Amino acid sequence: MKKTIIGLFVVLNLHAQTYEALLELAINNNVQLQITKNQQEEKSLEGEIETRLKNPTLEVGVADFSSRRLLRENEIGGSVGLSQALLLPSVKADKKKLTQSQVELAKQNYKLKKSMFIYRFNLNYLAYKEAQKKELLQTESLAISKKILAITQGRFSAGSIAKTELLQAQIEQSEALSHTKVLALESLQQKNTLLHFANLEQNIEPDVEHIFVQNSNVSTHPLLALTEKKEEVALAKLAVASHNIESIELFSEIEAEPDQDIFRIGISIPLPIFNQKSEEKQLAKIAINNQKLALVSGKKLLTLELSQLQKEIIVQEALKSNYEALILEEEQLLAMYQEGYAIAKVNLLKLNMLKKKLLDNRERLLEATLAIEKNIIKINYLQGGQNE
């Protein structure tokens, strides 16, 4: 009977969306991820603005050289000047490095957001999978209750049991049917939660056969990687702030006077007397120190959490093996008890107790299996397995 139910379940899910297809759709439909990804281009453009040439300045003037305008004709002159501000090559190079580090920071921020989204998607998927599997277990329980009721009805028709025993079997089946409907509703609610989180259409049927395994692609936890990128940005800012003089101004001027023409060319250099960017340098150093502290602390906490999760998995794997062995024995015993009940060698109370015990252990096996997968999801997130 169990194989028949599972077979029907598989047939119904032939056209279900696979986990991989669902995840890809969810990522593509996430507007916030798209906005975060666009920040890379924004930072690149902002960097180009910082290092581009400023427009030159044109100055045009007219001068009157007459000493007494009322007694003699005016003597008019004029001047034309052009100036251009230029970033120092070393400053331009450091600003380009700062822009690149900011682009890398934006890229890592996108990876972090994407990794967090996948982590939450996986937890929602696992919750739906749990609801579906529990519904399937309850369907199997209902099938057992129906089989027991059929045997009970046969014995009642033969006059070998009282009507109270028949009523008890009928109540057991009704309760199993009601619980099946409750679990079907919970499964639907979990499905809606998953699809709503993923921003997907409600008519999509997710496949629940995906099994989470530890990712061999071990990288750096995305939050730690982001901290490293923040430190790089702070170092780049310190390099830019170390330039007391960032730009100079070249200028040229032609001045026409009544008796002579003058041509000037020169350079304007700011004097770093009052503003030596000391505050900017201090802020950058504080930021560097903060990121170093956060990185050291984060690595310690990460190592501790990974160790705890791995230990939990070892215990859960042992528990899973125990339940698997126990369930095999209980299934054999239930089959024998059903045969014994059919020939009046076992009473209904013992049969129902064994059935309940078997179903409880099947549910505990499911919980242990899903707990392992939940820890694997967390490990993959912490180890940067989704940081792509």
C-alpha cells in the first residue's frame, strides 16, 4: 500500500517545477536583487565623474585706458583668458583604485543579498517539503485505518466482535481523514508562503523531491567577504586622503592694450595650509580598524557555529539510522498484527497502539531527516557555497 501511494504521488508530480527551475525563476523575479546589482554600474559611473576632466573656464574682459574721458577719445583694450583644472596623475590613479574597490564592494553586497535570498528560499522550500511529506505520511495512515476498518467490518458481519469495536474503527478512520485534511491545508499554506516569497504565480506546483547536500564549493561567508571589501574601500579612501594637493590649474591669457599686447601663461597650485585632510585620514583609519575587528570576531563566531552544526548532524544521522531500523521492525510487526486481528488473535486496541507507534516514528524519522537538511542549508550559507 505504501508503494502504491508513493507511486501515485510521483505521477501527480511529473509536471511539477524542479527546485533548480523554481530558484532560478525566484532570483530573476526578485526586484530588490536587480536594484542591488545595478549599484555596481552606479559606483562605476560615480567614479568616472570623480576622475573626468572639468570643463575649461573662459574669461573675456574689456578695459578703458583713457585718463580723461571728457577731453579725449576713449582708448579701449581687452583680454581673453583660458584656464583648465587637472587632477594630479597620482591622485587620479588612487581615485580609480577607490572606484574599483567600491565597485567590488557593490558586487559583494549583491552576492550577500543573493546568498541571503537563496538561504531564505531554501528554508521556505524545506518547510513546504515538510508539510508535503507529513501529508503523505498521514495519507498512508489513512490507508492503514481503512484496511483495519475493512477487517473490522468483516469480523462484525461474521458476528465475532461487538458493535463497539466497529464504531471504534470507524472513529479511528474519521479522525485520520480529518487530520489528513488539516495537513493538506497546512501544505497549501506553506506552498503559498513559498511562492509568495519567490514572487511566483500561485498555479506553479513545486517539486519536493530535492535533497540538500553539503556544497563542495567552499568559499568565504558572504558577510565576511563584504567586511573584507569594506576594509579595501577604507584603505583606498586613506590613499586618496593622503594627497594634500589633488589638482592644479593651468591658465593662459592674452591682453591687448593701446600700446602693447601681453601674453601670460601660468599654473595655479592650492596651498594646503588650513586644510590638510586630517579628519578624512582619521575617519579612514577608524574604518580600517573597525573592519579588522569585525573580521576577526566574525571568523571566530563562524568557526564555532560550523563546528556546532557539524556535531548536530552527526547526532541526527545516528538518530535517523535508529528510526529506520525501528520502523522496519514495526512495519513487519504491524503486518503480523493485522493478520492476527483478522483471525481474532489480536485485539483492536493493541493493533491501534502499534499503528500509532509506527506512524509516530515515521514522523520522527522525517523530522530528523529534514533537520539534517536544514543544518546543511545553514552550512552552505555560512561556508559561502551560495556566494556566487
